Amino acid sequence: MIRTPYAPAVELDDVVKTYGEGAGAVTALDHVSIAFPAQSFTAVMGPSGSGKSSLLQCAAGLDRPTSGTVTVDGTELTGLDDRTLTKLRRERLGFVFQAFNLLPTLTVRQNVVLPLELGRRRVDSAAVDQLLARLGLGERTTHYPSELSGGQQQRVAIARAVLAGPAVIFADEPTGALDTNAAAEVLALLRESAARQTIVMVTHDPVAASYADRVVFFADGRIADVMEEPVAEAVATRMTQLGARARVAGGAHR
Ligand code: ADP
Ligand code: MG
């Protein structure tokens, strides 16, 4: 496959996502077109219900758009059968979602190296130790997920995604359950990873968003604004404006 150096890692073209049918139908994504350039770090923000999770689900091939196309790492997802889609997800995408998707019967270390082993790739033990230590999990490598706090489980999920080194990492609120120090460590790690990978991160936190190259603001299933080189304070101001607008627009009938 030939790829141009500037090809976007993920591209959505005129994507509509509707849940339900008829009078009860909800349009979560309303003709969204956006490209996430390779090796970029994008934060996605917006009021609750604005379509952020739907965007991530469609972009990551975890859900199919109602119409429009999604292209990931040069492959158009629309039309792929479930098996091919699953294979593409496993080989080229990484996920850090609110449900951590850690396997309960595997230890921290086994969970982290699982994608490498599934792909029959070499495991660099020293690199695993180093990464886990950096994320404050050095003493936890032989523990099971049920023995960890939510924040610790989240860090295991992040370690697993970063170590596997997929083309794109999708993260939904990866720092939501973390204290300030742990959040800063995770965000620094994602920031560094963007030198090799594409990061798309949903967050409510303006400070977290300020680690990204740009912020895409959603409102009512549409892109309301894009901010390059975000600074936390400006992000917070924009969020407040969007929140106020969403309340005015949606207040009467929701
Ligand atoms: P966000 O992540 O920004 O809070 P979502 O993408 O989760 O927004 O939701 C966008 C809209 O789609 C909301 O109105 C939500 O209620 C609706 N929605 C999301 N998932 C479903 C679903 N599985 N079934 C029905 N409606 C849904
Ligand atoms: Mg959400």
C-alpha cells in the first residue's frame, strides 16, 4: 500500500450517526467531516450529549455510521466485514475507554503485554518495567485488575495501548479518574507518543486538552470550533460559551 506522508491517520467524511428510528430518533453526529493528521494529538471537547463518544466509536470502527465514510490508516472501514474490521482494530488501533477492558484473570503485566503476544511480537521486558514504573505501577505488576483502584486500572489500559504502539490511540476521558499527578504523567506520555502515533482524546478538562496540538469542540453533533495550540484558560472560556449555548438551544424541549 502506498501512503503519502501527509495522509490523515483517520478521516471522517460527511458522517451521520442516528440512534433509533422515527419520532424517537436521536442524531448524535450531524454530517461531520474531520481529518486527524498522522502523528497529531487532538482533544475533543463539548457539552454532555454533543456526540463525542459517538465520534470516537465511529472513528475507531467500534460502531458503524448511519451514512458517510470513515477511513483509518489508509483503509476505508465502510463495507469491511466484521472479521476484517476486528483484525484492523486489533492490529492498528488502541483504545483507552472508561470501561477499562482489562482481563480480570490476567495480572497487570500480562494485560499490558497481551496485544504484543496476540500479534506474536517481541516483548521487551525492560521497556515494560520502565513504562509501568513511570506510571506508578511498578509495585503492581503481579496484581489483578480487581486489586487496583479505578485510576490504576486506567493507567494499565494506557500502558497497554502505548506499548503496543498502534497507528492510532482513541481515549475517552483517560484522566477522568486520576489525581493531578497521575493525570499529568499520563498526559505527558500521550504527548510523547504523538511523535509516533495519532492520538484522539475526549476530555472535559481544559488542562488535559492543553497537552494536545488542537482542540475540536462539539455541540449538538457538529463541530462548533477548532482551536490550534490550545491554552487551558482559552479552552475553559470556550467550553463555558458552548455549554451556555447548548443550554439555551436545548433547554425548552429536553
Ligand atoms: P457525549 O459523549 O458527547 O456525551 P454521545 O456521543 O454519548 O455524547 O451521545 C450523543 C447523543 O446520542 C446523545 O443525545 C445521546 O443520548 C445519544 N446516544 C448515544 N448513544 C446512544 C445509544 N446507544 N442509543 C440511543 N441514543 C444514544
Ligand atoms: Mg461521552
